[in-house]
Amino acid sequence: MMKATAVAPSNIAFVKYWGKSNDALTLPNNGSISMNLAKLWTKTRVEFFPSFKKDEVWIAFFGEKSQLMQGTKADRVIAQVERLRKLAGVTFKAKIVSENNFPAGVGIASSASAFAALTLACVKALGISVTQKKLSILTRLGGSGSAIRSIPDGIVEWIQGSSSDTSYAKTLADETYWDLADVVLVVSTEEKKASSLEGHEAVNTSPFYKARLQTLPQRLKIVRSAIRQKNLQLLGEELEKEALSLHSVAMSCDPPIFYLNGGTFFAIQDIYELRSKNIPVYFTMDAGPNVHAICLQKDMQKIRAYFEKKPYIQHIFTSEIGKGARVIEEKR
Ligand code: DP6
């Protein structure tokens, strides 16, 4: 029996990965920075066994029994297992059992945590010995680029690189460094109409994409420096500009891609309102309408209570900065 279980966090990007130079290798057009979310994670168990007849992917949605997955979602998982199996020279089929600790279908991306947990569990079960840098590279090859940043601990940078071996993730500051928090404001639970994949593929149809790329080296510098100084205002102002830059590109694609909705703009207005009352909190959105309110831990409950009363809010999750992917069980 070759078996391992891993847990990996979701992450929220401060500087976002948007657009790639190589689809097969998932090489990004820019470096990106995110923080891991301690309270939102995926746990995945992988077993390889000679008597298994075929690969099976089981997912237990929050509060529900495990169900057998089929179609594109299962195919993407199996493709990553196959890549790692080849590397290890193993031919046994696999059973993959995965669960999220947050409800599925509430519009919080789970592919970053899912692909990070899957890759680490496979690598351990197969006995592939890797450095953390190499593990991040193997995770990136799974196709969910942002999953690379769920491997190292804390606040993480994905170094753009120029080849498969130089595009990897590393910790900028560990999870104990800064008492930052994320209040995730879920304003829609509908499946988004355009996937991130479609967004990455459409970037060159936006006349603003080149201009966005030109701003990013300076933005990365500012965000690294804000983290070094633990300066929330500097970080917050920059991450708001960054979110608006990404969504301006998406909306100016041909045809346009809208990830934001009315609830997003209500939440942004209310974040400005909180700031006018001297509560330091800043917004960012990934490829979806939900708003991440980045703040200090000491203000997290106050901000949550404020938003709980708003009619446009459907769910709220709160989280501190978390560790990266880790193994919780291994048997070989
Ligand atoms: C806007 O290609 O990693 O979240 O596989 O759907 O998770 P999924 O998306 P991926 O693109 C992520 C885009 C982003 C920004 C970011 O996380 O950097």
C-alpha cells in the first residue's frame, strides 16, 4: 500500500496571476503574491494499490457523503496523478478522496487548495523526494497556477521565472509574521460564467493588458515593501488598485468578461464607509464577485458583525494567515 494524506490552504492574491506565456507549462506573464488562508482548506488522501482497476476521484462536499466524480473535474485530477505517477515510475491505479472544510458552491475557489493538497499527497504516497521549490513546480504543472502559492507557508511569492524550473513559489513571511486577516464576503453563490482559464486566454484582446503588465514590477516592489514594513495602508491601497486593474482588463476583453456584480460594489462602498470610521480594511476580488476584506485580526470580528447585517451578503468566512501544504498521514 502506498498512501498519504495532505492538507493545503486556499489563498487570496494581493498581486494577481492573470495571463500566461505557456499553457502546457502554466508559465505566468507576471509574478504574484498572496496570503494563505488558515481557515479554508482542502484535505486529500491518495492511495495507489496493485489491485485497483481504474483511477477514482471521490469528493466529499461540506457536510455530505463522498461522491464519485466524473467529467472534466475528475480528468484534471487524474492528469496530475498520471504526471506524478510517471515521474515515480509507478503503474498502480489510484483512489483519491478529497474534502473541503468550507461549503462547496459558495463561490470561493477551491482549486488552489485542491491541487496543492493533491500534489503533495501524491508525491508522498509515491515516495518522490523533492525540495519545497520542486514541489511548488510540480503543483504548478497541474494547471491551476494559483495552487503553486498554497505550497509554502504564510505570505508567498510566485516568482515568474522564464522556464519550468525557474517559475516557483517561496515564502516571503511566515504565518506568524503579521496579524493580517481576511473577512471573505460572499455576495453570490452562483457558478461564474467565465472560468479563470477563459480569463487567462482572453487577456490579449484587452487594449489595457499591456499597460497592466508594465505596472506590475513596481507594484510587486511596493507590496513586498509593505509586507516588510507591516504597513497595512500601503499594502491595502496597492491591493485595491491591483484588483481594479485585473477587472478592468477582464471587462475590456472582447467579448467582455464580468466577474463582479452589484453586491461587489455594495461591499466596496461599505469598505470605504468603514475606512471613513477609521477601521483599516481594504478590498480585493479574484476571478469572481466575492470580496475579500483584508484587515488586522483585532478588527476581524467587528468587520464581520458590520457585514452580517447587510442584505446583499450571503455568507461570511474569516481567516488569519495560514501555513502552506502539509502531510498529515503517510504509509508506504
Ligand atoms: C484571479 O488559473 O489559478 O485568482 O485554477 O480557477 O484556481 P483556478 O485559477 P488560476 O487563476 C487564478 C486567477 C486569480 C488570481 C490569482 O489567484 O493570482
